[in-house]
Amino acid sequence: MQPHLRITRPVSDLARAEAQYVDGLGLRVLARFTGHDGFDGVVLGLEGAGWHLEFTRCRSRPAAPAPTAEDLLVLYLPERGDWEQRCAQLLAAGFQPVAASNPWWERQGRSFGDADGYRVVLQHGAWPDQSDARPVVDYEALEQALDWASTYDDERRALVSRASAEVFLTGIYAADSDVPADVGDAARYVAVPHRHDLDLGRPLVRRFCSEQLAPALATQVEGLFRRAGAYARFKELLQRHGQLDAWHAYEAAATEEALRGWCDTVGLLLGPRARGGPG
């Protein structure tokens, strides 16, 4: 039988701590106690989880909360929409955004402090499933490889090792000396597709227009794609109408969904997309 983990913290205001963690993290009240050998407390957790939080307050000699910047409660959230929603919930519940002491938590997560200074990190990513032996591809490396392969230059190819998930770029402008000699072996390497093969070209623009833009503006966009250089003019038009950030977010989300689907198809896992930048 696996042990159950309890994390106990003294707080300055039990009711406030309870409200912040129930409203901000969606925790449930599992138990309360009053006057237990001079202590009051509340136990919070999630249904079926192997851990819970206990907040306490001693009536006669209350301990002052003394958290450090390295005392963290980290929650891993693989779905970007869920991660973004929970970040917003923490802010609404009174948590304050703070800069992480360890830069690692800034790359794929956000850090927040509660009213007593205890820190919560919401990490955009999944805790590795030890039963899943598939190699994990770095998200930024694969996104770069997608851009590299999405040209009409036949010399430019991007391949991913099926064994290590390392990404290699080939072509006249690539560092060919770093490319393994057996990179042409399809049993060991899989070619990254062109973005058009993932419906990330004009079909994506059309979906964005139908879902996000007013009909008149969508009609203007359609007219742009009848001539060369349409994509640059498309972004200029969106900039003028204040829609460029919306496009970047839409494109980033669609790219992530497409790359994850492609990785599943070829037997790879895709790591989390770093926070920041467009989308």
C-alpha cells in the first residue's frame, strides 16, 4: 500500500488560506478541526489524490509563516487551456504573481504567492509517465524543424531520431557535420512534414477567418490569397484591425495540436511548449 503525503503549513488566517486554495486551485475541504490540543486547522485536497494540504493555527503560540522562495507547491497541468484557466483563477483568488527563484520554473510555468508568501507553481506540462517508454521530442526543436522543412527547397529536410528524439536539419545551410551518417535510414529516423501536410497553411487561415473575424474582414483576407506575397499582406491587414495577436495565438494552438498528433502517429512524445512569445 502506498503511503499518503500530508503537507502541513502554519498560516496567519485559516479562513483566508482556505478560501484562496479552494477558489484558486479548486481544492476541496476534506476535514476541519478546532481546539485539537490547542490547534485549529483545515485539510484540503483533491478526490482520489495521494496527498493533501493541512493549514494550522495555534491559539496560544501561533507560528509565523516563514516561507522561502524555494518552498514550492508545484502542480503539473498538461492541457494549455486548463493551465491558463487555473492561472487566472489564482489571480482572482488573491494570489500574486512572483518571479521564480529557480529560472527553470519560468520556462514552462508561472509562480504565485499566497497571502502568507507561500509559493505555488503551475507548470504547463505533464509529469512523465514511467510506463510510457516513448522518447520525448523537445517542443521548440520540433517547431524549428517544422519551419525548416516547410519550404520548397528540396535540399532542406528535418528528421527526428526514433530512438533518442533528437532533431536533425539537413541542407546547404544546415550543420551537416552534426548529422549522423545513417540519417537516411527510415527505420531509425522520421521526416518532419511540411506544414501544409498538417493543414497549417491556407486551410488554417480560412478556419481562423471563419471563426474569429467579421465577415467583411474575412472577405478581404480571401482576396489577398489570390496573389503572391499573401501571407505578409495578411498579417499587415490583421495588424491594422488589431487582430494580429489573436492570429498568433490561434496559429500557435493549432500548431501545437498538429505536432502532438503527428508525434503520436509516429510513436514519439512531444514535450510541453514553453510559455511566452506569440500565443
